[in-house]
Amino acid sequence: VQLQAFGGGLVQPGGSLRLSCAASGFSLDYYAIGWFRQAPGKDRGGHSCISGSDGSTYYADSVKGRFTISRDNAKNTVYLQMNSLKLEDTAVYYCAIDRTRRYGSGCPTAPYEYDYWGQGTLVTVFS
């Protein structure tokens, strides 16, 4: 079982990046998946998550309207499209799966509710 996040990099304010979270060794189908971020000295948070049942999505206020989470079950991958990036979006971004919630509605918005995490990918927004 492995989750691999990639796609981070350097970007200027107002720019865009798309992160990918690819799974190997198991199928992401019908599981709730979340993206979180962690800046130095801060708690992990800033959720973007997608339901495993109906594809409904939920976002933290800090990213709502700018970030979009989506999934491609055929590619066993979840994406995070990040637009209008701000300096405060600088963080390590992690994807995670809630393996206790398959076919369930909604998705967890707190990091502790996810039980398996990929390694992070660093996003740096600089001016």
C-alpha cells in the first residue's frame, strides 16, 4: 500500500499548480481522500477532501474557491488543482485516505480521521 504525492514546486503569487496523489497496491475507488498542508511551525490543516460515494467535495475556508480536488478512478489518482496561489499557501502538502470510510457519504475534514498518509510534496509560493 503506497500513496505518492507529487507536483509541488515553486510558483509566484497568483500562479497555479496541480498536485497528484497516486496509489499503488490498492484501489482508491470509493474511499474518501483528503489533501492537507503543513507549514513550518503550524499544525496540519487546510483540508480539501472528496467523498468516495458521490464525489462531493469539502474545503477549508482558507482554500475554498481557489482549490479543487478531483479524482480519476481509472488512473487511481486524486488531484488538487490550486489556483490564485498566495504566499500563505506555502507548505508541505499531503494526501491521505480514510480506509474506514468506503462507500460512505461525505469525507473527514480533520487530519486525525485519516489512517494512511503519503509522503508530502513541497509547494513554495514566492514573490
